Amino acid sequence: MCGIAGWINFERDLRFEDRTMLAMAEPMVCRGPDDGATWLEGHAAFSHRRLIVVDPLGGAQPMVRRVGGHRFVLVYNGELYNTSELRQELVALNHVFYGHSDTEVVLQAFIEWGPSAVERFNGIFAIGVYDECRQTLWLARDRMGVKPLFWARRGPDLLFASDVRALLAHPQVEPEIDAEGMAEIFGLGPARTPGHGIFRNVSELKPGHWLEYSPKGVSEHTYWELVSHDHPDDLATTTRHLRELLEDTVARQLVADVPVVTLLSGGLDSSIVTALAAQTFAQQGRGPLHTYSIDFVDMDRYFRSDGFQTNLDAPWVQMVSKALGTHHHQVVLDTPELVSDLLLALHARNFPGMADVDSSLLTFCREIKRDATVALSGEAADEIFGGYPWFHMEGALSATTFPWARTLDRRLEVWSPRLRALAHLEEYIHDRYSQAITEVPRLAAEPRDQARLREIAYLSITRFMPTLLDRKDRMSMEVGLEVRVPYCDHRLVEYAWNIPWPWKRLEGHAKGILRKACADLLPASVVWRQKSPYPSTVNPSYREAMRSWLRQVLSEEDSPLHPWINHAYLQTLTEGEAEIADIPWFGQLMGTPQLFAFLIQLDHWFRAYKVRVRS
């Protein structure tokens, strides 16, 4: 994985802008700690930071090739999992290769097919390709949005980067937000609307899209989206095909020239990935698979079962590791580590995020990075197969807002009347929800209850999952670890999208069809275990640390939070004991202590990024 940045201006010579390009690359050194380079010529300038995973010598970037009088330049962040097939196809079309990296395959594919090449890619990617002769830049992003890509237009300048910090390093991009940006942060945060870059006139290239920039202007194109149709297979065929897809996907994603491990929580999704990875390792004679899990000091002391998490993960992790014969590593975190990495997690995400849910993952990834460069994760199965509680709760199914943020009235109490008037928070959230619902690809004559589940699935895949994919990418890449997500293979997503809902709830279990497809891989108790979310600390010391820190922030007269918060309400929260865990702020894992942390991050974000509000 890598960090990429570029600058195109068809009205001026950019050959001497190396200082600016190095400045844009600097915030992305974490994404690519192994190497870095720039390319500047005529109207184009590119920076690249590289994390070496495949072909150390042959995969250097920016990569330049000349074909038929055309010079093409590529910067690329990602991994292709069908490299060998595409390479064979391109060789048959007389393309010559000098190494074995997927980077070279991506560039040659664009040379051969132009931006339609992305339709052939199986992988995760953010791509910038410049055709110097045609004076055309193409940007492209993978179907599920696993890899980030932001861009901004400033007059004749088009800028792009993997990281918003890189854009802000360019003198043309100012850290301004307007009412819409405020509504994104305060109303939807830590989620974002697809395509929204928060800062004024900064955009995110949407998943499944490519963009073209030439002297004629900018045009954006959709190359992939979910399509609803009647499912063609019976239950037995569906079960078998799901298993084949999973086996193929995991095997493809284990390819690397560096050590590969898996993240193992003891839940269904990560256990399936681990089982298939261990199976592939055994077939290839690669030795024992190393697995990693996260836990927290005194978790067994303070844990209380609830509707989301009925038991601790640690015993299940050990059961799965023993059954599969993996070499397991448990990383145990304590409150001081979560606190110390809170602001680093903010910078990694670029925006206020998921509090200790972010900082714990960052610290966890840092420990894994000591031994490995690539890890496979079980992320995204709940969105794709309907595993979250809101797929099964009447209150969520009947709600007219995003099911992971149903307590809008409690959320709005945190903010000041000034903010609510400026950003029109209630109206904005309602409009964004309505917009998402209108996008859902409908299936004719689908029963009403199943049509509603399709809506919930669409919201989960396109609005909730990106928040978790952002988190996974940003926290891991902040420490130079590449995390791959097999459940985001587009073939799997496309197939699962149209599986009938009764099969997704097979035998009364959430993700029932997934359990059935992989039942022979794991102990039965693991296969049928109730979903358990990513573990979050329940230690009272974390709550007290966040409470104390927020009190300090609010006591500072120059805090940029003051105009935007309801001081009386927050004073009640920070001084009360009974209400401390009562507010579900976002999803399953963000309660009142995480709200405190979100506000702390928000204060620091305004200060560190020198954010200006344009009303």
C-alpha cells in the first residue's frame, strides 16, 4: 500500500514545483515508509510514498512508460488480486513487462483499455494515470471504497491525494468548512456522505467511480454499482458458490512478498477468514499462520453482557486458534495507551472519529507491524450478509433515519442553537437519509418486509461500512500496515446482495447462509455463536480519563468548541454519574465516554488544522 498525490495544471509549467510535491508527500510517509519519489514534467506533477509488499525493484513509482509516442505516468495505491490473469491477457496483446508487480499491470491495462480497465480489476485501489500526449488525467477508486482518494479543483489546478492532509499542504487548499461541512461533522460524524471531503470544495472520489480531467474540464463516471435481480440459484448451489468465492478470495489476498497474518476476534467472520487462510498456508507449505487478537486490561472484571455483546472474545479466540493450529498473539491494551493515541487517531483519519474504537485499532496495528506487513481482516461481512442488530430490530426497521444513529434528539441536545441554525442539522440528516433511500436499486414485486431489509442493507453498505473501512485503512496505514478485507471482493458482494433474506436468516440465525457455507471449517459453537462487535474498553478508568480531559478542554476560554456546544447539557453529562453510559452516540460502540472523546478530538481538529468556519 502507498500514498499518492498529484497536481495537474494545463496553463502552467509544473517542472519546478518539487518543493510543493514533497510537502504534499510528507503527511503520507506513514502510508509508504519504505520509499518515495516525485515526477514533474510539463503540466503534471506527482508524488508517491511506497509500502513495499510485492516486487521491491520492479514496482517503484511514479511509474513511466512510453508507447507509440505517448508517455503515461502512474501513481497507485492498492493491490490487484487478479494480477496474473490480467498480465497473461496483456502479454497476449504484445505488452512487455519488466517486473512482477501489480503496479506495472495497472499501468499497462490503462495504456491498453483506458479508464475502462478498472472494470477488469479485482482489488482495492486508488489510481492516478496521466496521458501526456492527450493531456488527460484519469483517477479511479475501487468498487467498495477500501482505498481513499480525495480531490479538489482550484481554477485550472486539479489536485488529488490519498490523504486530506496532503491536499491541505498545497497552498491552493484552505482549511475552510461551510454549513454543509459543519452538518457532516456535527450531524453525521463520524460517518460521511459518499463523495464529501468535509472541507469546502474538497471532494472524495466515490467508490466505483473514475474521473477524467483534460483541458475540456472534469467529468466523473460510474463504472460499478449494486444491481438487484432475482437470485438464480437454489439453496444448495448458493451455499456451494459462496464457499467457492470465499476460498478463492482469501487465497488471492494471501499473495505477498512479505509476512501475512490474520486478525482473529473469535467471531464468525474473522474465524472464517483465518480458517481459509490456514487451509491455504497448509496447501502451500508456508508454515503456521500467525493470528492476532486485541483485548483490554481488566476486561473480565468490568464486562457486562448486553444485547450487543453477550460474552468475552478471549476464550473464543483461543478455541479457534487451537482448532486451526495457528500461532496466536494477544495484544492487551490499557487506558493510558488509548488516551495517548486518541489525537494520533484523529490525524490518521483526518477528521474526528470513533474515539477509542479508532485509537485501540491504531495501537493494535502498531504491535502487529513489528512482525508483519500485511493482515487479513473480517471487516464488512455484517453489512453484506445482514449481521448487525438493526437488521433484526423492529425499532430500527421502522425508523426513518440511519439505524446506527436513531437517537437524533439526544444528539442534537449536545449542540448549541447557533450550530443548529447554521447547519440545519435535523433537515440535513433527513435529506441525506432520503437521498440514500432513493438510490436503493429496487427489485420488482419484492415483499415489503424484504424490500425494507434491502434498504437497510444498502444503507449499511454505502453509508455505515465506509466509516469502518476508513477506520481500518487510516489506522493501519498510519503505522505502515496493509490490511486486506476479503469480504469486500466485489464478486462476493454482488452475489450476496441478491441472496433471499430468508436464507440470510437461515435457521433463525443472522448471516445464516454464511454460517452454513463454512460450517465444516470451525467448531460448531463458533459457527453458531451470536455476533460480537469489535471489542471496546469498558474500564471505568477510560470514562474518567475522557471526562477529566473534556472538562479541561471546556474550561479553556479559547476552545473553538464554545460557539457550537450546549454548555449546560455537557456540564450535566460531565458531572453526572448515572447518565454517563446512557447515550448511544453512534453504532454499537460509541456511548457517552466516546462522545467525550469525539468532542476532545473536535477541539483539537479545529486547532491543529486551523479550521475556519465560513457561514
